[in-house]
Amino acid sequence: MTQKQILPSGNPRIDRLEMQGIVKRFPGVLANDHVNFDVNAFEVHALLGENGAGKSTLMKQLYGLYHPDQGQIIFDGEPRLIHSPRDAINLGIGMIHQHFMLVDSLTVAENVALGLPSTRGIMTDLDRVTKRICELAEVYGLDVEPDAYIWQLSVGQQQKVEIIKALYRGAALLILDEPTAVLTPQEVDDFFVTLTKMANDGHALIFISHKLHEVMAFTHRVTVLRDGKNVGTVNTVDTNKNLLAEMMVGRPLNFIRNYKTIKCGNPRLKVENLSALSDRGVPALKNVSFEVCAGEVLGLAGVSGNGQPELAQVIAGLRPSTSGKIMIDDENLTGSTPMQVIDKGVAYIPEKRNVEGLIKEFSVSENLIMRDLDQEIYSRNAFLNMGNIAKRSADLVKTFNVKTPSIDTPIKSLSGGNAQKVILAREISRQPKVLIAAQPTRGVDIGATEYIHERIIEQRETGTATLLISEDLDEIFALSDRIAVIFHGEIMGVVDRKDATLQSIGLMMAGEQPPETKTAE
Amino acid sequence: MEDLFTGSVLIGLLASAIRLATPYLYAAIGETFGQRSGVLNLGVDGIMLMGAFSAFYVVFKTGDLVGGVLLAALVGLLMGLLMAFISVTLSAEQGISGIGVYLFGLGMSDLLFQKLINNVQTVSGFPVAPIPLLSEIPVLGPILFRQNVLVYGAYILVPIAWFVLNKTTLGLKIKAVGENPEAADTLGVSVSRIRYFTVSLGGMLSGIAGASLSIALLNVFQFNLTNGLGFIAIALVYFGGWRPTWVLLGSLIFSFVNALQIWVQVVGLPIPSDIAVMTPYILTIVVLVISAQRVRPPSALSKAYERLE
Amino acid sequence: PAAPAASTGPFKVAVVTPSAINDLAFSQSMYDALLAIQAEMGAENFEFVVSDSMFVVDDASSAIRDYASQDYNLIVAHGSQYGAALQEIAPDFPGVSFAWGTAGDTFNLPNVFAYEAFSQEGGYVSGVLAAALNKSGVIGVVGPVEVGDAKLYVDGFVAGVNATNADITVNVNYTGSFSDVALASEAAQTHIGAGADVMTGSAQMVVGAVGVAKEKGVLWFGTQADQASLAPDIVVACQIYDWAVVLRDIVSLVNEGTLGGKAYALSLENEGLKMVYNPGFDLPADVKALGDAAAKGIVDGTVTIGVGGK
Amino acid sequence: MRISWSSIFDALLPVIATLAALAVGAVMLILLGANPLVAYGALLEGAFGSFNALADTIVKATPLLLVGIGICIAFRAGVINIGGEGQMILGGLSSIALGLAFPDAPGILMIPMALLIGFIAGGLWGGIPGYLKARFNVNEILSTIMLNVIAVQLMNLLLRGPLIQPNQKGAAAIPQTARLSAAFDLPRLVPTRLHLGALIAVILAIGVYFFLWRTTIGYRIRAVGLNAAASRYAGIKVNRYIVLSLMLSGAFSGLAGAIQVYGVNHFMITDGSAASFTGSAGFNGIVAALFGQLHPVGTIPASFLFGALLVGANKLQRVVQVPAALITALNGLVVVFVVSSELWRRKNARRRAIKELEEKLAAAAAKEISPQPEGGG
Ligand SMILES: Nc1ncnc2c1ncn2[C@@H]1O[C@H](COP(=O)(O)OP(=O)(O)OP(=O)(O)O)[C@@H](O)[C@H]1O
Ligand SMILES: Nc1ncnc2c1ncn2[C@@H]1O[C@H](COP(=O)(O)OP(=O)(O)OP(=O)(O)O)[C@@H](O)[C@H]1O
Ligand SMILES: [Mg+2]
Ligand SMILES: [Mg+2]
């Protein structure tokens, strides 16, 4: 046996990893059905598939979190049993998880240090860890504050902590399960530089994403899964976005959309000089003003952590404002309770859908009635009308094409995209006057994304005023009539989509005042 | 009445509070470790009783005080291991398992007592061990440094616990496992090993808490000697927001008010005894309202961790 | 409703007690009496069973009913809290004899005996002795809940002290519990802190107080059972309850066919209450004489305690 | 649903676990010199051996069930009510005070009023920790433990004072109330101790099931318990529902107290502890509810089983004359064994689901292989 090559991080290189005939069953789901997968040193191998195709499941078996029912995992020709993440770590495997694996009440440095030996015996060596984090942050362009508590960080920053955790451990094989879902385009570019460098150093990388342009941009090979089965493995240079999409979904998708622009009606949602505090008690919104007309989509672009969730929450009545006014159709909504806001016809697709938008243990139908419980069709004199609820839920599940075994299935057994459709079904079916959609397609596969976009457009055409909050500029450009940019809690400017370029919006997102918007007004 | 708050009375009350707080501290610090790692052990009181009996038995038969503490610690450790096995390995609902362990300890300690000793007896427990020099300090000396060894031990435990939780890699793992076991698991931290450790440690300290009653403070054993003290200790963990220093403060406040209520009765203030007895409990609630801590419990508290395979 | 099995076999007794039979207090006093009677009559002639720790009244009444439906000659409900249960059960079993205490009321039922203890009497004697031995001018009393037997004893004790030396302060406190040993111990500490050099207390949790008294060398008077074994150096005397006095009579009445209707009281006079002096404690003869005089006065009626009708 | 051996095994699991615990208990019995067969025979006889025994079991189970359904409500709302003991006491005290104040009222009027006032008093006592939690963020585990002690002292105070039986006034007073007028006794269902309270409890358990799953209030209580943030988003006033659920939970315990007074004891007496009145139902009800999977209907058999164990164990003690402590220890073992057996239930359910999946997949595969006309099926 030959001596293993050593990587710059000090870990021995993994030249080739193979997963053969992996079968994994869950109650009711065959998540992996004889899946084959391999990755080599110096390679970035993409793993693609719709929501629920079995990507994360496959990777969790590699990382020792799940154990395959059948099949084997072979490292450099040697079959290995991986009982736990500890085994995986010892073999040189690292993983960035799709759902953050961070301890909220600990600091960044503490999260990074967790589970690592300390140079100071039983005592922690957080100052060393802090120093090393700063170095890594410097090298890879990941700005995070090592002393901050995780709960203080935005999702984007938390994603960076996950990346730092993986880099810090210097794994020879790194699994990246949707690492870019919440990063801005610039951050993604920087991140890819890092990953490319790692691959060139001899690391093996597995990359999962729903964003095909990312896959096209920097991976070497692509494996596509559908319904837990291999569809095929291709070299990236031999394929294109459309072919990949077709492999995933089983039908062609159209990425370019054409819809008629309609004339803006009356201002439906009016926000004037709105200010509010964040959870930490610091100003998160500063004199924010804008209008959304009936039949219009206003896209709100911005890097995460600039006040977007706070804005949505204030409008939804979930967070008090410190000053300013919110009007809907000339009715003052400032200071209303969430219930009053709901009654005024405001629909809200929250960003943290698992935390805020859904009750995971509740069934699909229970989640569908969540915001309209007192409506006559659902209840009378506090007694639920089970018949109507079932009928209506079945209707919604059908119209919105939610893939679920039944309306009584708990939401937690649904795939991410389908859970998102439940929220959408609930909010849109309320015929809202105003729709606040925060990150509506985050983590959702391309088929579902297409579907959600179509619904938002459809809604727009019925006269709903939509505020679309998204960090995904593609989405903003695809759907918006006008685009507003938020930075540090302030609106940097509002531009018509046809006047906007990726570059001008990007600059505003970085905090630069665009001179032309002032004059254009 | 006017002598109610003279210096010497106050010193007496404080000394009482310090002494009374001892079993609470051992049990509550032990429970803090368990809860910080996500395990709610409601069996503390039962474990204390088993510890109290074991220690008493050794001292009654041999007079060996250290041996008594060691056996109490060992028995506590075993009961802790049992609780860990049920709640970690078998992933049982922690609240009920704890009640089961409590009932078992309550019955078993009395059964052993009736079979092995039979009659209420006293033993010579740990003598007061004044610390040279320090005990001569006016005011503080008699309060703090004229106690027995197990009392000192309880107070030394507080900074140690603080150190372990806040300054060591082990503490980091414990906190992580209690907040987000999944995250800890993915970093190769064995959730069950940590929980076994903290729960057994908690059991061991509860055993010593029992010993502090039976061979240091009361020097007797009787059916249900603890009289629910272990449950108050759990309450103090919540009161202390899972931090040793605050647990200490809570134990002292509760004990002080209890000592005060006895004093008030002894000096004959015209208050019905029932009202006097309920005062510490009312005051504890008032203190809770005033301090209104915004600390939330460890997120994974009382949740079994299983990889959802 | 079988006729009493008097002549055919052993006399069978079932007893229900609220606390453990080894509590060195209320329940043990009954248990010891049963053992004494058994020793007198012989194990082949006198059998008894016990359900102890029946502090849940509901469970106790199930037990009483269950025993009554078997062939026991006498069922003793040893706890005033069982009275109402007995009042309901006894009429259903007219052929079975019941006894309950501590109380003075047979509910006018022909098959119920009642027994109580004038525990204020021994309390008074102890109070007299305590006053005589006291030097600091302060005496401490640790009570459980301010009721019943315990309160009688405490009030008798206070009366005895006052009658002897009105200048002595008697500090009384009730811990609110029959079982909280730790609180009783702390109460004793507080009494000693307040200057007490003699103490007493009632109910099973006082062992905690005795422990403290022993450690601090403070004198102790006990009640209900002989507590000298707990602290041979400092226990001066204990008032003990000898229920055998009552049981003996009940057994013979039942054997003769009288199933109840009589109320008993343990007193110094009928020697159901006894002052037991700890031989290990060197009590000055003149002090003991004071105590004896008080006891004699209570018996012949020259001393009025002023508590509980005595 | 198909009935399979493994699902029958599941249903019997608590029983099997109880038997396993009793097997351990048998060893202890042998060590104590008792014959375990005789002992367990006595246990069964004591719990189920006769109509009277069965009635005793049900009477014992009644407060467990009432407290238990209250616990279900609280747990569903994400709060833990350890205050059952105190709430039972308040229910008992208030209802007896009413009954003693109007001794001549007709029973048909007094009984519902007394149960109602017990319900309300328990609810208010439970509302205190609810309010403290909602308003001041005081942990309810803590405050309910404290309130238990306070309730006991309140009971001592009242029974020594205003509520004391008139002829008990004086130094040697036993702190007990007079007996309630016999007209107020809850009607007996059959000529045993079994009283109307048991029926009320079962009906209420079913009612609470409907309340939790069929009304908007129940929906909101459950939503708050599962996810407070999402509940706020759904327009629910979270704090209000926390208070409400603790109040309801307390109210059912209060009702248990009132029923204990009107159905079983007919008077109140204190020895200074809560358990002498409640029989620890305030705690045991929690265990019963958890055995019943925190489902009000599941709590019905769970309470029955637990009641049987308590009643039967007392009989065991009487027959083989082992120390009462053994019974306590044995109960502890049963609790531990039953709760531990849950693991097998879950594992079984999972295994079954996966097996079903495999069968389904196999069937689908078989279908695919056999030639089928296009568009068929
Ligand atoms: N622990 C589990 N228990 C039961 N079912 C599970 C579990 N984990 C995953 N599943 C199911 O297995 C299937 C595959 O899930 P997986 O998370 O691997 O999908 P994915 O490809 O990563 O999807 P996404 O793009 O949404 O992340 C889904 O149907 C999911 O519901
Ligand atoms: N607001 C908060 N949200 C979440 N977690 C928190 C918050 N505040 C503190 N924590 C967590 O609680 C732990 C304890 O906090 P803190 O550092 O104040 O206490 P300590 O150092 O253990 O106790 P003390 O300093 O009183 O001896 C911290 O390590 C942190 O993980
Ligand atoms: Mg995934
Ligand atoms: Mg600190």
C-alpha cells in the first residue's frame, strides 16, 4: 500500500471515494434506491435533484449520521463502516449541513472550537481559535465576528460560520449541502474561489445546490438523482442548464418568462418613515418609505441582515414600530395586532418558514387553516367545521400541486418545497390585497420555484400589491416591476426594472447611493 | 421585637442560611450539569434519599464519615447511571422517568432503613471544623468559616462548576449538547456520552447532598428525610437560570427566608404558624417576579436525542 | 358479621397507622404496645398485622374496610384523621370491634372504642422539670402543626414552665410539617441561637431537633416514645404513651362480647402516660422531686394545668 | 388499519412492562421473605377481585384522570403544571366551604354548584402561575411547586380556624371540618363506593378531546404549545392562551379536589401534608397523563391502570405484611419500566412502516413486470 499524500491542511488526501448500491428506507419513503456515487481528489462533484430526491440522505450516510440499509462506502479501495460523525471526521470528511448545525447560545468561536482538542488540555483555547478564525476569514473573505453569539447573526452570516467550521477542520473530503442558498452573488463568487483553490490543492468536494448556474460555473461532474434513484452522471462541460433541469424534473422547463406589464393601479400599500428596532434593540429600520400599487410587484433587494425581516414583521404586526406609518388602501394599519393585519387582507410568506410560517407537527390541513381559523367556512361559535376544512384543504392541495400522502400528514414529513407550497396555498388563497413574500423560493427546487413564481405573477394580475423580499437577484429581476434596495435599514433607492442593471443594484446593495435615481424621481 | 435585627441575630440567620443551603447546592449544582446537557432529572429527591441512607448506614455501623460520603456518592452515581440509561439509551420521557426514579428511591431507602437499622437513631456526623484564622474574622468568620467539611465542599463546588461550564472544553460540549445535540453530534461530540457523564455526576452530587443531611446537618435518618428538598433544588436550578452563581444566590435567598421564618416564630411574633411557614415560598415567587429573568432553558432540555434514522 | 372468634383461636388485631411504625413517636408507641401485649399473652394467643404509613385517609379507609371484612377481632384506626371513615364503616360491620384514637368520641356506636392521651399532663411535668433545670432563662419548643396531640403537649409544657418560674421565656415554633426533619433541626438551631438551654418538641420530625440538641449539649425532653437512645447524654426524661393499658382492657372486653362504646384516656393516673427518666442523665434529686410532686398533684387533682379541660 | 401481532404487542406493551417491573419486585418480595405469588394474587384481588375492589380502583383513578386531562391541556400548550396538589386542595377547600355554609340547600342544587366552585377555585389557583409566566416570565414549574406548599399551609390555616368542625374548637382540636350534609354526597352508581365523579371524569375526558381537536380554542392552545412564533404569526395572542391553559389545567385539578370531597371523604382533615388529602393524585395524574400519551382519551385507561396498581398494592401490603415502603419502590419501578418500554413501541412502529413500504414497492415491481395494457390501473 502506498503512502497517502498529505494535503496543505495536514490531512492525508482521499484519492477516491465510492458509494455503491446505497439503499436507505424511511417510513413511507425509499429515500435512496441503489444509488452509486463517487468523487475523486482534485474534483468538485455536483449532486443535483428536486426537493426530496434523496441528496441529503445520501450525504448523511457518508457522514455517519445515517447508516445505509444496503450498499457500501469505499475509501481508496477499502470498504469502510462509518458509525458516527466522529468516524467520518477521523476519516477526513467534513460536511456543511443544509440546516445549520450551530449552537445559538454559543459564540462563533465556541461553535468552531466545539469537539476539537484544545492546546490547553481541559481548558478551552478560545483566543487561539479566534485568531485562527480571523486568519481564515481574511484568506477566504468571510467576515464574521468570532465573539458574536450565533443568535445575533443573520442567516447569511450563520452560513459563513458553517463554512468556517468546515475550513477550520481542514477536511480532505468536504460535503457542501446547499452552502450558497443564503449568500449574495458576490459572496458566492468569493466562496467559489475558495472552493476552487481547495480542489486544486487536492481536496475532494461534493456540492449540492438548486442553482444550476453555480453548478455549471465551477463543478467538474454532475450526478442527478430523482426519486432516490440515479438518473445519470455527466461531465459538466458536456451539459447545460436546460439538459440538467430536464434530467432533474423529467420535463423541460422554461427559464425565460414573458408576461405583460400592466398599468399600476392605486397605491395599495404605503409605508411612510417607518423605523423599528431589531431583536437586539438596535435600530433595524430607519425612516423607510415606499409604495406598492395594486397589481405591482415591488422587489426589495439587499444583502441579508439589512432589515428585511424586520420590515416584513412590522407590516405583519409582529414587531412594533418606533415611528412612522403603514397604510393599506388609505386605512392606517400602524400598531395593529397580527390578527387585525390578517383581517385587513395582508398575506405574508415569512422568511423563516419552519419557525414562523408553519407548525411542523400540525397536519397539512391544520396548517392551511392557521391564519383563517375564525372564517365562517372553517368554524362556527368556536367549533371547527371538520367537513369544510377537509374539503377545502383537499382543494388547495390539488390546485397548488402539493405532494403529500394526505391532508392529515404532518408538515414535517413533507419536503421543503412542498412545505413552502402549503404556505403559498394558504396565503394566496386568501385573495390578499397585499402580499409580503420574503425569500419565497429559498431552498426550493427549480420545478417548485417555477411554480411559485407563476403564482406570484398570477396574483399580481388579480390586483394584489406584492412586496417581494429576496436576496436572489435573478428572482428579483424576473418578477419585479420596480426594485427597491435596502441597506443598513435604509432604502437606498427605487428603480424601474427596465432601468436597473445587476451592477447598479449590486452597488446599491453595497451601500452606494446611485446618483441617477435622485434625478430620475 | 427590637432585637430582631441586631447584629448577632443577623449573623445567626446568615449562618443558618449558609448551612441550610448546603444540600440544595449539591443537588442543584448536580442538576445544573444534567439540565445544561439537556436532561431533566426529576429523580433528585429519590437519589438524595438513597445517598442519605447509605451514608448514614456506614456511619452508624462503622463511624467512618469519609466512607459514608463515598458510599453515598457511589450509590448516587449508580442511581444517576440508571436515570441516564433510561433517559439517554432508552430515550424515555425524562419527566416521568424522573418521577419513577424518585418513587423508587423514596421507597427503597425506607425499605433498607427498616431492614438494616429499623429504629430511628442518631450518629455523630461531621464536626464543625473552624478554619484557622479565617474563622476569627469578626462577623464573617462565624458565618462562613465555622461550618463542617461538607458545607465547605458545597461552596467550593460552585466555582468549580462555573469553571467547568465556562472555561473547559467539556463545559463547551455540555452546553452544546443541551442546546443543539444534533449540531454537537455532527461535530463528533457524543451526545450520549456527555449526557451519561452529566447525569451520573448529578446523581453523585445528589447522593452527597443526601449525605450532607444525614451525616453532617441532621445526623439522623428517617423515612422521607429530604421531605421534597430535591424538588426545591430543581426549582432553584430554574431560578438560577442554569448558572452556578445564580443557583448559589437562589439557594441562599431561599434558605435565608426559611431561617428568618423560623426566627420570627421563635421570637413569638403574633403570626399564625401556617402563614409563617408559607412565607419563604411566597417570597421566592416575589423574588422571581422582581428578578424576571429572561434566560431561557437549554433548548434541548428534556428532549431525548435520537438520530432520526 | 361473624361472632367474635374469641375462644376458638388467637385474638387477631389489625392496625392502621399514619406514619412508619419505627417513627420513634406516635405510630411506634402503638406498635410497641402491641408487641408488649403479644409478649404478655403469647404469640399463639395474640396476632396482629399492621398497615403503616397510611397518611392518605382514603387508602386508610380502604384498609380498614378490608380488614373488617376478614376475621379480625379488633381493628385499630390509630389516627384521629380516620374518625370519619370509621364512622361510616363501623355500622356496616356490627360484629367487629373497632378502636380509634386519639379522640374521645365513640360516635355512640356500640362497636367502637375511642382512646386519647392527656399528653398535656406529661407536658406539664416536663415543663416543671425544664424550668428547674433552666439557667439561661430561655426554653425552646419545636412543634409540627399547631393541632391536636402536639398542641396539647406543647401547651401543657408551657403551663408547667410558667407555673414553676414565670420569668422564663418559652419560645414556641411550629414547622408546619410532621415530617420535615431538616426544618425541625433548623428550628432547634434557632432556639439555641436565641439562648435556649432546654428544649422539647413533639411528633416524628423532632429527631432533627434532638440531633442538634445532642450536638450542642442542650437538654431535651421527649414525648410519645422513649427518645433517650437518640442522645443518651442530654435527654432528661420522656413522657411515653403506653397504649397497652387501653389495649389490655379492650381485648378483655371484646373477649367478653362487649365490642365498643367505651372511651379511654391515657393519663398519669392510669399509668398510660409515664414519665421515663433517662438513667444516663444525672438528674438532681431535688429537681426530680419537683417533677414527682407535679405528677402527683395532677393525679390527685391539686394541680390544674388549664389545658384541654385538665 | 390492519391488525397485526406487532400492533397487539404495542397495545399490550405497558402491561408487559408492568409485568417486568413486578418480576423485579418479586425478587424483592422473596428477599423480604414473602411469597410473590401470594403477594401478586393479593394485588390482583385488591384491584379487580370483587365489585368493591373494582369500585375502589375506579374511585382511585377518578382524581388521576381529572388531574391528567388538565395536564394534557397544559402540556399541549407547552406548559408544565406541577401544581395539581395545590389546585386540588383549593378545589376541595372552596367546595367544602360552600357546602358547609348552606347545609340546608337541596343536593341537586348544591352538588353542581360545589363542583363548579371547585373547578373555578382550582382554575384561579392555576391561573396564578399562568399570569406570572405570561406577565413576568416566571417559570411555571417553580411557581407551581411553591404554590403547592402555600396551598397546604392555607388548608392548615383554614381547617384550624374558620372551617373547623364546631365541636373541635379548643386546645386538642383535630383540624377537620364537619361532615357535609349527606344530601350532598355524590350519588353512588352501584351499591359500592363508586360515585358519579368517575362518570363525570370520563365524560369530561372525552369532552376535552373534542375541545382540543375540534374547537378553535383547542386548536390555538395546541398551536401555542408547538410553536409560539408561528402562533403569533397566525394572529394568536400567545400569552392569553398560556394563562388559559394553566387555568383550565388547574380547574380540572380543582374539580378533582371537589369530587374527592363530595364523592369520597365528605369532610376535610389535615395532617399538615398535601398527600393526606390528595393521595398524591396531583403528581400521579401527571404520570397517568404521560402514560396516556398526553391524550385525554388515552388518559382514561392509563388512570385506570395506575389506580389499580395503587389500590392493589395496598392490598398486597396488607396480605403479605411487607413494609409500605416496598409498595412505593414498586410503583417507581413500574413507572420506570413502562416509560422505558416506549422505545420498543416507536421502534416497532418504524419497522412496520418500513416493512409496509417494502411490500408496497414489491407489489409495484410485480405489477410492472406483469404485462399491463397501457392506461390500465
Ligand atoms: N429522518 C427522516 N425520516 C423520515 N423521512 C425522511 C428523513 N429524512 C429524509 N426523509 C425523506 O427522505 C426523502 C429524501 O430527503 P432528502 O432530505 O434526502 O432530500 P433532498 O434531496 O436533500 O431534498 P432538498 O433539496 O429539499 O434538501 C424525502 O422524502 C424526505 O421526506
Ligand atoms: N440572551 C441569551 N440568549 C441565549 N443564550 C444566552 C443569553 N445570555 C446568555 N446566554 C448563554 O448562557 C450562558 C451563561 O451566561 P453567562 O455568561 O451570563 O453566565 P455564566 O458565566 O455561566 O454565569 P455567571 O457569570 O453568573 O457566573 C452563556 O454561556 C451563553 O451561552
Ligand atoms: Mg437536502
Ligand atoms: Mg459569566
